[in-house]
Amino acid sequence: MTIAVDLERIQSDESAPTTRCRILATAERSFREIGYQKTTVADIAKTLKMSPANVYRFFDSKKAINEAVVERLVGEVEALISTIADAPGSRAADRLTAVIGALYRDTSERCRAFPRMHEMIEAAMSESWEVCRHHVDRIGAVFERIVVDGVARGEFETDDPAGTARCLHTAIARYSHPLLVSQYPDAPMPDLDVMIAFLLRSLRPAGR
């Protein structure tokens, strides 16, 4: 028994990044398929054919695993919209429209494909608020970059780009917040195109 445990420890030490990634991939799949609440660390370990103790060498709790899974998921969408926001040569209004559309599609598609994903988000919001707050801050920073550039180009008018970015992010929460999208899909709301047109009009310089 001691030899087997020691061998497992040696193997995991030699490929720590790979083992960590395998744990996260397995946990994410389980969270999506059977739900966060029903998934245990023992389940994750069993799927990976390792001991729960070895999983705990990389993550000290299921909460820590969920934090890492959520960070990876939100990192993907953050990278996507950053690429759109920083695209050279396009109008700020076009980039803002594309970013909002990308957030909406990403959230809608994930919620439709993985209806249990909201459990991960609920857990992150209740147990790991810092992960969610940092994500909100990074999305807000993307909006702010577009607003600042739009002002510099004469497309937008605002004396407070940071505050305007927060208003934009708040205005699209109904289209981009996983819990709102997954749990209240039939709640009354304007079409996304209508909301975007409204937001762009609010940014347009007076007299234009």
C-alpha cells in the first residue's frame, strides 16, 4: 500500500501541470453533466483512477476546484472579447456591438449545452465571490477601453469612461449573466439589437 501511494505521488510530481489539468477537465465535465452539488472529490478521483488524497495535493477542497474551473471558463470569454475590443481599424461602435454580441452568444450557448452549469456559477457567487468580482472588473475594463477609444475618435461622448463602462456592463446583464440567462429565459426583455441601438444612441455626441 505504501509503495502504491508513493508511486502515485512520484508520478503526479513528475507531471504536476498535466495532472492538475486532468483534474480540472474531469471536474468541469462532471459539474456540467451531473451538477456541482452531486459531484464529490471522490468521484473526480475515481474517474481519474487516483486517490482522493492525490487530488487534495493539488486542490485543498471542492470549492478550490470550482474556483479554478470557473476561472478557466471566464478566462476564455475574457480573451475572446479582448481580441474583439483591440481589433485595429474598426469603429468603436462596431467593436462594442461585437463584444456585447459575443458575451450574449457565449452565455446562451454554454447554458443551452450545459443546463447544470448554473450550479457552478451559484457556488462561485456564494463561496468564491472574489473570482466573480475579478471577472466583472476585467469585463468592465474591456468596455472602458472601447469607450476611451470611441471618445478619442469622436464617436462617443462622455466625461467618465469608467462610469460609462460600468453602465454598459450593467445594462447587458440580462443578456450575459449565466443565472439570468439559464434560469429566466422567458423573462420579458427587449431584443439584443434594440438594447445595443439604445446604448449606442446614449453614447453618441450631442447633435449627431
